[in-house]
Amino acid sequence: MFSYSAEDQKRVDDRLDVVWSAVATIDEIIHPCVVTNISTAGALMKLNQNLEEGVQFLLNVESLDEYAASVVWANRPYYGLKLLVGRDLKLKDHADKIGLKSGATTFSE
């Protein structure tokens, strides 16, 4: 989807493609969004709103949990997020436990 040189990427963890419905609560306004991939404590979110780097908000991943998140990079409609607070920040570990090993997968419980 995006191409970065090896030097530009500071990732220490692999990404896992998912398709999880979510809502972002920004300034008390609820916006539907989709989480399209996850890592240990980060996520890629698709949202049709303009957000600046550093914006913090609540991300509620349907049937999973609510997280405080911060935008670490923005390329609308895609946003790289760092998960700051939540019951279990290790979304990738959760996905591995429920059997989402690779490919785009829909989350439901």
C-alpha cells in the first residue's frame, strides 16, 4: 500500500492485515473507521477525516476494546497509530491467539 525505504522504517514488529470495524471518538464526535493492520502496540486506521500528527483520541474496536490512541503519521485517509492505553495493547498477540496469522481477515466474536 505504501512504500518506504528500509532506512525510513523503524519497525521492530511485523504487521498483521485485518479488517476490523471501529469508531474513533475525536473531540466528543464519533467517526466510523476501519483498522486495516496491527502490530504489537500500533495500528493502521482508515478514516475519512483530517487528523494531524499528535492528535489523541479514543479508538473503540468493535467487539474487542477501547484504546487511547495517538496519530504518529498521517496520509489521509490512512493514519498510523500508537496505542497508549487499553486493557490489552498487544492487538497482534490477540489476533494470533484467535487464529489470524496472515492475510486480510474480518474480526467477529
